[in-house]
Amino acid sequence: MSRTLDADVVRNKLDALDRARTTLRDIGQLDSARLKGDPVIAAAVERLLCRMVDLAVDTNTHVSAAILHRAPGDYRQSFDLAHDAGALTKELSESIKPSVGMRNTIVHEYVDVDYGIVASAAPIAIESYGEYTRQIASFVAQHADL
């Protein structure tokens, strides 16, 4: 595990996360009919949602390894550890964790994807991961020397 917080690594992940958010936002208004009718848009939205979760989990893991000297046992726990490290508020940590379930459903195809849920999740993810980026960036600015 890393013993230091590498601000450049975190900033690169946050930049990639912000690009994914921007791309998802630029796709425009989503609903179940649009996603069902346009498999390319559906695939792009699914990929962008998964990418945002993956980038955040990678960031959380880096932060928790550097600050707490612990690695999360799973994706959801990574948000708890980011909170424990002081990088995220408890409210954001709790509110963003359901995106892990969406990612797992998409990636592992546990059940058929409900495009109504995906369409509803997209604007929430755009907002939540925007706040996530702000909180992590602020934390890194204060702790980059650790």
C-alpha cells in the first residue's frame, strides 16, 4: 500500500472523472425510451456511469491507503474509508454508495438493466460525482504533503 498521498495521481483520476461527468451531461436528456431505442447511447451511458464509480473507488483506495494505511474490502467500503480519512462527508459517502450497486448490475449483468433506473441515475451521478470531485480536491489541497 502507498504510504504517501500522491496529489498528481488523485488529480489525474479526478480529471478523468470530470471528463466522464461532462460527457454524460452532454449526452442530454435521458429516458427509458431513448436508452432502449439507441443502444449506442445506452452503452455509452452505462460505460460512463461505471467509469465514474471505478475512478472514485480507485481514488478512495489511494486516499485510504495513504492516510489510514488500509485498503477497502469492497467498492462500498472504499467510500466509508474515504470518509474515515476525512476526505468525504458522511452524507456524501452514504448518498453516493448506491452508485456501486448500479455499476455492479451493469458490469456483472445480475439482472436485466432497467433503463428507467439508469436514466434516473444519470443526473444524480452527475451531481453527486461533481460534489465528490470538489470534496476530494479540497482534501488533496490540504493534505498533499502527507
